[in-house]
Amino acid sequence: MANDAIFKLLERNEEIFKDREVLLTGDLLDNTLLTFIKYAKKAVVVVDNFVTFKAMAAMVGKTVSSECEQCIEYKHLKLVFGTDVFAKKQFDSVDTFLIVLSKNKNQTVKLLNSYKEKLKAGAYIYTAGSNDGGAKSADTLLKAVGTVRKVDLARKCTLFKAFFENDYSTYKEIADINVESGDFKAKLMQDPNVFSTGKLDNGTALLLESMQDIIPQGRALDLACGCGIVGLFLSKLGFKNVTSSDVSASALYLTKENAKLNNIDDLRVVPSDMLTDLDEYSLIAVNPPFHIGLDTSTAVTQSMILDAPKHLKDDGVMYLVANAHLGYEKILADAFAKVEIVKRNNSFIVYKAEKK
């Protein structure tokens, strides 16, 4: 499991949760971390990953909805799927704050600053993560908070503790960006928790180029939507029924905000574990992720490719952009009647796959 080593580290230090009012958030990628809240007086667990959220909800006998932001209550637990903005409305204050680190330091800094207003005076702030993801030097991120000490080092993971002593301000908001592709122009808000901060990534740019001449008809899906740029593009192209989906609450929120920013009011935005529980479409456009935390894997994308024909109309197509070295040609050919490369450069390939 993605957080297995961190779980073992925290298991050795479970006393940090005992009789405390705990806020747990960050890169929560499996449900095992929820087990520690049984020691807490009360706990708020804020999850960005919809798959993790569903698994955690199932652990307490709850089901989830298709809302982009939601809160589940169970005994002394509040389990939240959503951004920090939404999560802060769900609870008052805590005396213990634990961030499970991602490799993105700016994301951690944002969390530290965003939840500061919810910390009681003298609160304990912990960071836990893999050393190759920056946990070994996380004390540098905590110095502005107050006194910092290393609590434990095990399984190539590090646990730091800081005492909330100072009124700190260490996060700088990311400026909006402007993007263009053919006749399409958009302004995009940015978030360090969403892929390709500060610029339009080259793969998505190539994907947009490949779809310039599509005749819009039927329903379209922007799968793994990120900041929402592909869904905005499809809507501006003339599609009347566009859905944008992602596993990340931050991505879903950013997509909604970018739709508002660009005067698009008919975009449907939903959480999803790839194509699970989604409908049928005439067009699916996707730049699939292959990073899961610090690891890389094509398994999720390969599973999605095999599942995709069931989510396409009889004359439906899927446009998929991927790093050239990932080699999706064979599995696409196995799943679809016709596959062609419509765009490529030194780094990326855009495939057009037509349903069997």
C-alpha cells in the first residue's frame, strides 16, 4: 500500500494521537491511516483522494455520494473529502496537526498555512513521510512554526514535531496563467496540489492540438481533468454536454473555479475512480497520471483502457496522450477496433482509439 512505511512509523508512535484533538491530512493514499484515530479524543481526517475517501468511509460503515465535497461523521470522527476551504468549515479547533508529506513541498507549506487558524495555542504539528520524498528535511518547513525536534526515523521515513509558538506566514499564492491553443484562450487558477502548476504541461498542450478539428456531437468526458483545461476546451469547441472528472478534490474544485473564471456555466464536475460509475460518451479525452505518491505505475491507465470501450457510444472515440516511452500501443490495440497516432513529438504521443 502507498502509505505502508508511514503507517509502520506512526504505529511505533501511536501515543501522539492519544486523547488529542487531531487533524490528519496530506498525501493520504490508503485507508490504513484511519486506524490511528481510535486513540484520539476527536479527529478530523481531510482526504483529497476519492478512492481513499471511499475506502475510509467503508471502514466506518458509511457510503459516499457523488458530491465533489462531502463530510461524513462517525462517533468522534469527521471524515472530509474536499479542499482546505471546505474542510475548515466542518470543525472548530485542534491541538494536534499531522501532515502526511507528498513530494511537493509547496503543497505542504500551503497546508501548514491554511490550517493555522484552526490550531490551538501550543498545538503540536507533525510531519511524517518518506525520506526520498523530502521528509528528512521537513524540519526546514517547520522552523517558522516554533521549536522543532525529530521524533523518530524508521523504514526510510521520518517523523518531526513542531510546537505552535509563532504566528507564521510562509505560503505565497500562485499566480493565474494564460493559455492558448489555436483559437482557444483561457485563464487558469493554479494549485500546488494539482498537476503541472504554473504552466500548461506539454502533453495536455499536444492533446488540445490534436482535437482542434473535432466536430462536436454527443457527450464528452474530460477524464482525470486536473485544472479542467480539457473540459473547458471541449465546451468552447461546441460540446453541449461535457463532464469533467478526477480522483482529487483539489482538481475538482480548481476545475469548477476555472469554469467560472472563463464564463462556462454548464460543465458537470464529478469525483471518480477513473471510469468507475461514469456513463457512456461519444468522446473521452484523457492525459492519465502515472504517478501514485512517490511511485510510478501504468496499471491504473491500463485498466482504464480496457474499461473504456464500455463507456463509449458505438461510434465513440478516445483521445489519450501519454509519454512516448510508456508504450500503450498494444493494450490500446487489444481494447479498440482501430488505433492511430494523430500527434507526436519527442516526448508525447496522442492516440485516437475507436470503439470495436
